[in-house]
Amino acid sequence: MELIGYFSAIVIGLVMGLIGGGGSILSVPIFVYVFGFDAVTATALSLFVVGVTSSVGSIGFIRQKQIDFKTAFTFGIPSILGVIFSRRLILPNLPEYIIHRWGITLTKDMFLLLLFSVLMLIASFKMIRKIERVRVRRDDETNYTVLISQGLLVGIITGLIGAGGGFLIVPALVMLLGISMKKAVATSLFIISMNSILGFLVTMKMVKHDWNFLLIFSALSIVGIFIGIAVSKKMDGRKLKPLFGWIVLGMGIFIIVKEVFLKQQF
């Protein structure tokens, strides 16, 4: 099983290199169901792996001048505030039992995984559905307001369940600002790197982590992102997005079934 998990690390990087996100959607279930970490630890480890991997991937895009830094910081600063809010205030104060009455038991781990699975379902629909390119004037204040508010939302999600939010960031950049797909992917990776690394640093003392394991897993993921970036130069990531969307949909349904219906059998 561990061999499958380590191979998945390469796939995580590959997906991030191709479509500018999606790594955490794979990493959290892998940490929970393959390596056996609890949900809180899995989200923290996911933030580290996704943060390091996207940072390395961003270096290449910086050299290619593909990153829109003005947009990255407009979106990224509210995201950072959202991450701090989630990791410092929401997550530590969640009770061990969210619901424990009327014959219903919903633990903190179950709650986070179910929340994550709902996020996966939303992400899958966004990936499967074709995103129409919409050009909007860059000086439109209303759209920048929406961009900032969405940045805050992505930050809260990132901090709470370890998801980088690339599937939300890329459509926002393309549809609200009319950025090209390649620039949106590059800018998304830069934003994810800021959010994820900060999210891990904020809570690294709250969870147990094995640095050897993290570094090996991250190194394999970095190999994957270099492969993904190289492939993206010859293949449009949008063509692979629907396929990945169906995979994410299946994984989201699996988590819901596993946590809600099969929990007592494992």
C-alpha cells in the first residue's frame, strides 16, 4: 500500500503541473486511507507537500514570466488571512465530537473528511463542466471585489481542510479577469504555494510529522510537477481536466460512503 502512496505523490505533482491545482484533492485521501493519518494531520501534511511542490513549480513559471504578480497578491493576501483564521481559530476549537446524540456520532475527523468530500464533488463538477472564457476589463472594481472575497474563501478552505483551491482559483482568474489559461495555472501555483506553506507553518507544532517521510513524498511530488509542466507545453491541461474531474468525483463519493456507511466495518 505504501508503494501505491509514494507513486501517488508523483501523480499529485503531475496534476498540479498540468492544471494548476488538484494536488491536495489527492493528497489528503492518500494520507488518510493509504498511510493511516488522522484527518487533522493529513490536512497539515497536505499543506506542506502541496506548498513545497507548487513553490518549486512556480520557479519555472517565474523564469517564463507567466505569473501575474499583481493578481497573485490581490488574491493571495486575503487568502493568507483566511488561512490564519482557519488554522488558528476554527480548527483548534472544533470539538472532538461535532454531534454525539440521537444515535448519531460525527467526530472531528469525520466532519473534516465529509467536508473535504463535498469540496471534491464541487471541484469535480467544475472540472467536468467546460469553463467558457470570459473577457472582463482589468479595471473593473466589482470583479476585483469578487476576486478578493473569493481569495478569502479559498484561504479559509485551505486552512481548514488542507486544500490549495486551485480548482477555484484558475476559473476565477480566467473568468473574472480574462487571464489566459497558462497564466492562470502559473499564477494559481504561486498563490497555492503562499497559502499552503503558511498554513503548514501556522500549525506545524500542533501535529506530529515525520520529516523524512515528508521530504521523500514531497521530492516525488516535485518530480511529478516537472513532468506535468513539461507535458503542459505540448498538451492543453483543459483537455485532461474533465477526466481528472471524473476521478475526483469517484473519490469524493468513496469518502462519503466510507465515512457514513462503512465506518464501523473498517
